[in-house]
Amino acid sequence: MGQISSNSAVGSYMADYQYRTEQTKKNESTDKTGKKGKVTGRTIGEPELSEKAAKYYEKLKAKYSNMEFVLVSPDKKEEAERNKGMYQSSRELLVLIDSDKIEKMAEDESYRKKYEAILSGATTQMTQMKKSLGANADKVRSFGMTFDDKGTASLFAVIDKSLIKQRERITEKKEKESADRKKAAREAAAERAEQRKEKPGKWDGSVSAADRENTITVTAPTWSELLKKIDYAIFSERADYLKTDAEKAVGGSVDYAL
């Protein structure tokens, strides 16, 4: 009887040990995959990152400090795409990117290199873009970039209609007055962007009627195409503004693409 009791006790101990070992492994696995990292910066929706991804995201933002990243939750990707022109920044380039991509970039080296190569190239392209735009660069509130689920980048620019009209109003003024007003316009645009930046990180997706009315958002797959669309949009807006009342009443239009 003593032997049977001893075997039973050993069996019970081993079963309990095995159970506790399995639970420990499960808990460790949960800690690695389920522990949430702190998400900082501007966001759309309620994006979450694992601890590893959150650390990588901080390094990414530090590496590309000339860009402002906006982290988008998976359920808000379509909404962010629709309103991308309204979420502006005073930095050189705004990057809308969803949390799923950051997670994969943190885990997959080849995937990470692909995206970082695009971001690195954008820094050089931005410098060239501003040179190519010349005086028209002052009329662009901000430049941005988004990525689709296949990793293809899409570029966009937000053009301020009021700056186009203001430029036309001052063309016959003295050079100093013209320069002063252009400076004031740039400072006003920068102040608007800074005010947006200083708001709480989470954005509810709302867009004011004034922002929609006063801006033009153009999108393109390449930088060269974006440049063409910016020039065309500014040219068209200026031409429309300079029309006489009689010309506007006719409602005619010119195909500037020809």
C-alpha cells in the first residue's frame, strides 16, 4: 500500500510540475507577443504596437527627423486616405503609415529595408522638388506620402488657394512690399501647421469646411508626376482667379494640359 501511495504522490507531483511548466511557457509567449508598447506622436484611430514595434517606431522617427509620421490604426486606413490632405505638418514630409506595417518592419528585415529605402529616397527628392517648383513652392502647404498594402508609395501635395490669390494681388506692388507679404503668408501657413501639430496626438478625422474650400490636394505615383500636377493646379487656379466677371459668367474653360 505504501508503494502505491508513493507512486501516486510522485505522479501527482509530476502532473502538477508539467502543468506549471506549460503555463509558464504560455505566459512567456504572451509577454513576447501580447505586451503593448507606448505609442507616441500623432495618430489616427487607436493604433497599437507591440513593445518591439514601438521601440522600432521611435528609432524610425529619429532616423527620419525631417519627416512627421502619423500612425494609423488598421480600421482607419481608408478614412485617412480620404482625408490625407487635411492632416498637414510643418516638417518637410508627412508620412501616413498604418500600425500593421510598422509591426512587420520591426520583424522582417527585408520588408524594413524596402520601406526605409523609399523614405531615404524621398529626402533627396524633396530637395529637388522645391528647386523645381521655384516660387510655386511657397504655395504648397505640405507634402505627404502614404503606402498601400502592396508597399507602393503614393505622393501628395496640399496647395493653399489663398496663397495663390494673394500672390496675384501683390504682383504690381513694390518689391519690398511683395517680399514682406510673401513672408507673412509663409509665416501664417507655418503657424497653421504648427497649431495642428500642437493639438493632441489623436485625430478624430473631422475636417473643417474652410480647410476643404481653401486647399487643393493633388496625388501622384511619382515625384515627376506630382510636380506636373502641382504646376497645373496652381496655373489653373490662378487663371480662374484672374478671369473677368464676364469670362466667369460664360463658364468656359481652357484645357491647359494641351
